[in-house]
Amino acid sequence: MLLGLLCCLMFLQVGAIELPIERTTPGGVARIGLGASAQTPRASFNGVPVLVVRESSQWTAVVGISLATVAGTASLLVKREGAPDAVVTFKVKPFHYQEQRLKVAPAQVDLAPEDVVRYERERAHLNQVIATVSDAQPAGLRLQQPTPGRRSSSFGLRRVFNGQARSPHSGMDIAAPQGAPIVAAASGVVIDTGNYFFNGNTVWLDHGSGFLTMYCHLSSIEVKTGDKVNAGSVIGQVGATGRATGPHLHWSISLNRAMVDPALFLGMLQRD
């Protein structure tokens, strides 16, 4: 009971919105107070619009910090109606993610030329998807886990295959049986579905203002682009499509185009 109470207290109630756990590290989330103003301030981080929410009479910027961000001082550009632009600085702290070294068959590491062509084509498309910034305000920032199961691989895990480093893990893997239902972590709009080389059958949801979730390796997709879904609505089933060794859900969260740790939105702290 005490643990449950502590998890609840780790979320800040903001009217109808609860904010994620703050962890100002690469792959984390910063909550930057912007003070009071009659109009909603506009904020950007590295030139990308940032989600701004009201906290009582104050405004708060909720900033996703990409894994590629170097620890040190970071700057948020803030624009207000009838006022000069302002720069708000905050500290990005270092954070240690686990590393996993694996020895696998070369074919599992080196892509065939035709696969490289497909991957590059898909990457260009997905870069457009992740750049989505709608005018809608998220209904909430505390999410529900999309499918029951244990976390089989954590966000930020750094894998080294045959001595070759790969990009850090950009989501949370949830072990679940083939065909288990996958639900929307929050209400939103389906902005992309498709079958991709690495991610397999994939669904992207837009929750508003640059806050997106992605669901990968599905055995089936139960929604189409343009559909509006409620939190808890079934959007697909667990599978092992794409580059997956077995059935599981790869779940990612993008905030201002930065992939951030889903555990922060579930009330969970990263475990080493």
C-alpha cells in the first residue's frame, strides 16, 4: 500500500492532467516552470515545439530529452504574446543505461543491400510521422501499460553485436503471448500504420502537441489511419513481425520528437 501511495505521489496533479515523473537526463523528461500569463506561452527545444500545460495559474513546459543529448546546460526558448523572447536554462544530468554484449550470426547484424534500401525509405517516412505536432492538448500524461506482461527489455539498453555498437533501445519491450490484445495507452488519433523492416506491423498514435506513442511487432492491426481511439481501446495484437526473436510488444513514446523512457509515464523508475 505504501509503494502504491508513493507512486501516486510521484505524479503531479495538474487539473485534468497528471505529469510524468521528472528525470532530467538523456532519455528523460524535464518539467520547466514558465510562470503565469494570460495566453499560453510557446516553447521550443532545439528548434522543436514543446508541450506546454497549465498548472493552476502557472504554465509548465514538458520537455522530452533525446538519448543523444549531451549532459550539461540546455536551453528552452519561450515566446509570449507582447513580450520579448526569453531563454530558460536547465541542467541535463548524466544517466547510466545497461549495456548488453551479444555474439550472433553475421546475417543478423549486416543488412543485405535490398534491406538497406527498404530501411532508408522507411526511415524517411517515419521521420515525417515523428514530426507530427497537432493543436490538440493531451487528455493526460499518465499512461496505462498497453498489454499485461513483464518488462523484458528496458529503455536505453545499449546493445553491442559482434563488437559493433547499435543505437540504444528506444522503447520498452513487454513480454506477452502471441495474439494478446494491445490497447491504446491514452486517447488519441491513429496517424500511421504499416509493416516496417525492423518494427514489423506498427501503429502510431497522436495524443496532441507532439506527444506520440508507437506500438511495434504486432501480429495484427485493428485500426486504420485517421481513427480516433479511447484509452484502453484495442488497436492490435501481440506478435513477432519485423526483426523480433519472439512475441512481444515494443512500445515507444515520443515527446517533441525525442524518444523518452515509457517507465516515466507509468509511474515506474528505471531499474538497472
